[in-house]
Amino acid sequence: MQESRDRYKAMVDKLKEHNHKLTPQRLAIIRILSESKEHPSVEDISRRLQRDFPGVSEATVYRNVLLIKSLGEVLEIGFAGESTHYDGRKPHPHPHIVCIKCRKIIDPDLQSLKEMVEEITEESGFEVVTYRLDFFGICPGCRTMNA
């Protein structure tokens, strides 16, 4: 819970720092992004907002998410043929595991990731500035449904 509050504050502070307005809709979008473990799409965020802001369009949500992303506070996760998802809890590169049945996305905690990046740097001579590491499988819920 504290992590969500810290992320919310970081996003709000970044908007203030860049002189962006803190509209009620924008703050609600930030709240959803900072609290969501599900990596919501623009459509998901729009659905959640409809109760409190019935007039907010997906285009408005999209523009706000892109603004927050441009400030480095949201990680964009796109897959071919799918809606793009966003991670406001961890806006830095990190691995994901995606269920190929229900499309659920979670963040595994890989202790060896730092070592992997160092090994890639050493072997290739590249300076790694960002990366994307996705794993695909079938989540426990979908496996149970198919059993």
C-alpha cells in the first residue's frame, strides 16, 4: 500500500515539476496506474473511470497516459495484435510473464536479472540502456480451468 502511495506521489510531483495541471480526471488515472498490479490498458482505465467520470473518453485517457509515460513515470508494454498495457508501479524496465490464455501480466522478481544484464554487456560490448524481457505461459487459474 505504501508503494502505491509513493508511486502516486512521484507521478503527481513529476506533473507539478513540468507545470501540468492536476485535473480530477488526471489524478484518477494516476491513482489507477499507481495501484494496479494488472498492467491496465487504456480501455481498462476508461472502464474504471466511467463510474466517477462518465464523460471521459478513451482518447482523453490515452493522451494522459502518454503524457505520464513521456515523463518516465509509466512503462508501456505492447504485444502484436493486442491492446497496449501500462505499468505505473514499476516504470523502469523489468521482466513480465504473460498468460497466453487470459493475457494476465505479472512481474516476476528475478534475482539473477542484474547478473544477466552484466553478462550481456560483457559478452557484447554494448552498454545496455534499456531492455524488454517477456515470458509466456499458462497461469494457475487457466490451468485449473482446463484440468
